[in-house]
Amino acid sequence: MKLIGTLTSPYVRKVRIVLAEKKIDYEFAIDSPWTPESNVPNINPLGKVPVLVLDDETMLFDSRVISEYLDNVAPNNKLMPAPNRERTEVKRWEALADGICDAAALSFLERKRPADQQSTDWITRQETKIIRGLEYMSEELGESTWCMGTHLSMADIASCCALGYLAFRFPEIDWSEKHPNLARLYAKMMQRQSFGDTIPQG
């Protein structure tokens, strides 16, 4: 299978980490949908990464869909619980983390526009979502070792991909100082090769 994405996207990073944790071999093709020559719109009608191309040429897109597929296709190192309340909780963590990433990406893109075309209200709205999301994430984690249960799950992977993206694009937010419990979780995850090998670059 082939994964198409960038070295900066937190959603691509999430899938790369899942592939590493599940020990699944794949080809990684770097392609940014923001470049004129990008092939991404031809394989994903939404023009977004990541895209996972299966061996039968089926295209999967959206990191949550891809991650769940990968967790099901390889039985080792399960990252999602069986369908029950606990699974719903893990997916809620993932939705929170992806929501933080969504707001961060929207703010980043708005800031790249010419200064006279930027909407400060829009940027403030997105950054408010980020701050509230971090506060909620920190409150939900509390003093627990993992986001959910007693071992690594998609909740931890998604949450720490969001934290890593903020550290990469928005160091001024300084979430590690404001939320030491999130900093401890992220430091622990960064000890894993899957996280160390996928630090955002660009």
C-alpha cells in the first residue's frame, strides 16, 4: 500500500504512527495539495491528505477512516477497543484532537494571506477553539498515564499529534507550560520511535 501526504500534516503523521505501531510496510509518497503540480485532487476529490492507496487501488481518505482500517486489517497492537462505550470515548478523544488540528490549520492558512486580506476575527475564533480544546484535553487527562485505559490507544496518538502540530506551528501558545500533564504525556510518546521518526518538518 502507499500513503500520500506531507511531512507537516498532523493527520498524515497520525496515520504514519499507526502504520509504525502496527508494523505495516508501506510506501510513503510526499505530495502537498497546496502545490500547483499536486496529484492529490486526482485521487481524493476533497483535495486533502492523507490518502491511502490500497493494493487493489482503492483510495481511502480522512485520517480517522484510514486509521480505523489499519487497526482492523492488522490484529497486533490494537489501538481501538471493541465497539462499546470505551471505543466511543477513544473516538471522542480523536475528534477533540482533530478539532484542535482543524482550528490550528485554518488559523495558519489565514495568517499566510496578505495582511490586508486577513480576518483577525477569524483567527481569534480559531485560536479560541485551540485554547478551549487544550483546556478540555488537560482536564480530561488529569493525572492519568494514558488518555484512555491502561495502554496506548488512538486517543493518545491523535492527542499527541495535535500537541506536536501546535509546537511546530504555534510555539507561542506554549501549551506545555500551561498544561504540564499534557507535556508529560507528549514527552512519554516522543520516546516511542513512531513519534520520533515523524516529527513535523518543513
